[in-house]
Amino acid sequence: MNPVFHILNGDCLAEQLKETSVGGEVIICREALVSGKVKADSLEDFWELRAEFISGEYGIEKETYYEKTVSEFQKIINIPEFSEVNLWFEDDLFCQINLWFCVFLLSKIKNIRMYLVFPLVSENEDHWRGFSLSDSKGLEESMQSRIEFREKDIQLGVNLWNTYQNDDRQQLIRLSENESDCFALLKPVIEAYCNTSPENITLTNPEVYIKNLVDNGIRDFSSVFKTFQQNLGIYGYGDLQVKKMYDKALQS
């Protein structure tokens, strides 16, 4: 029987998965590639670049980054041929960029079968909350509903990552025209990314949106974070990303 791997979008999902009947080796993607520089000439340079960014931005020791994050990506790189790999990622920008990178790494491995496992969210639920809305049964149903990556989907993921590394927003917009079941909401996600440009001074820019909340008297961080998630959930930002923008808004 071929080995089975599950690449998860975070530690919370790993805890949820323990309560299911889903078997296989778990690998956790502990990154936030939506923030900071990502352009490097080699993986070694990339890890160093990211370690420096995470250390400077969030006060996490570089050694901790290597121990907690790089070690997990190394597990992906070491996945053997003829394995089955399930990628558990949501549709928001944060998750999608991490997914592009994982697909890029997996594209180097021959003869593996890759699947996207996506959250099954009903129409009356907040789509951007993803797997957090799923119970054990829901996660097992997500596994049963997984979609296999075809060669064109894998190549699209690689192209998305390479283009994102180069911060070529016009090319990302062109790539968003591709139809792929594995990247079902690519167009709105790319549009959201383009809205983060400093030139965008509308409320679709997360920084502008948060500053507007603060300027209008919503100064409690928990309230800001909750409102942001409700209205700009497509970004998938966690409290660390929102807190940085919130602190900046308070100081301006």
C-alpha cells in the first residue's frame, strides 16, 4: 500500500483531524507567505529570508522557525515516489499562497497523486471560516469529496507561486483567468491580493479598512479583528497580521 500524507493548513486542523478516522502521516504548513519577502535564488536562501522576516516581524527566534517550520517543509520535500498526498487548504488568500508553495515543492516529486481537500461549508455559513466550522464527520466528508490535481492544475499552482515570488500582479491577474477545480476561487483571491497595493486607498485595502475602523472609534482590538473577519474574510489573516495593521493605524 502506498504511503499517505496529509499537508494541513495549521495546527488547529491537526488537532481536529485527530478526532477522525482519517489515517496517514500529518505535515503542518506553519507559514504566512502572504506577508513579507519571498523572492530568493534557492531554498536555502528562501528559508533564511523567511526566518529573518518572521524573527523581525513577530519576535520568533530564527532557530525556532527552522525547528517548527522548515522541518515540516523538509518532510514535504522528502515525500517518496508513489505516495498519496492530500492538501487540506481553504480558499482564502492566506491559505492559497501557502498552497501554491506546497504545490511548487510537490511538483519536484515524481509519481505521486495529489488531492485537494476543501471544507464543505453550507450556503448560510461564512465560507471564509473554512475547516473551523467542520466537526469530525464534516472533515471525513471533506476527505471523501477531495479533488485530484491534474497536470494542468499542478502547473498552474507552480506558475502562481513563481509569479507571486516576482510580485507580478498583472501576470497573476492573467493566471486568474484559468479555470481549475483545485483553485476554484482564484479570480476573487487574486483581486483581493491586488487590493493590498499601497496605491489602493479604498476600503478594499485591508490597511485602509482597519484605519477607517480605528478612525471611526472602534479602537478595541478584539472588535477590530472580529469586524475585519466578518467583512474581509477572503484575506484569511490571523490575529498577528491584523494586529500589525491595527498598531500602525493607532500610531498614524
